[in-house]
Amino acid sequence: MKDDFFSAPGLRIQRQVDKWNGPMYLAWKPNASMCFGDRKALLKFCSWPIKTPTGDRLREWLNSFDETSTTPAP
């Protein structure tokens, strides 16, 4: 299982991938934590708007996994 982390003030997200469930995101913010399989629900839980430094960095981090997974193997 591969782990990856994203952290910002008041927010921490751990990405886990396994062969049965695919990518899962465990998100923590003060007084709440939830597990997500859907990015849209994760972004709603995080509630960081676009066009803020942290919001843009979070979306770039999520999009970085799309680029690596769609690269064809030689």
C-alpha cells in the first residue's frame, strides 16, 4: 500500500491505495475526520476555495495522481 500526505494549517489528508478499493482519502480537520473515495466529497469537506494558495495547492496535489495513473506503461 502506498501512502501520501497533504497538510495545511488545520487540515491533513492521507491518501491510501490498495488493489481492492483503489484510492481512499482520510481527511482530518479540527474536531472532525472522515474517509472519502470521491474527490468531490473530499473537497466539500475540506472547504478550501479555489483561488487561494492552499486551495490551489490542494487541487494540484489531487490532480498530480491523475497524471501518473494515466501515463501508459512502456
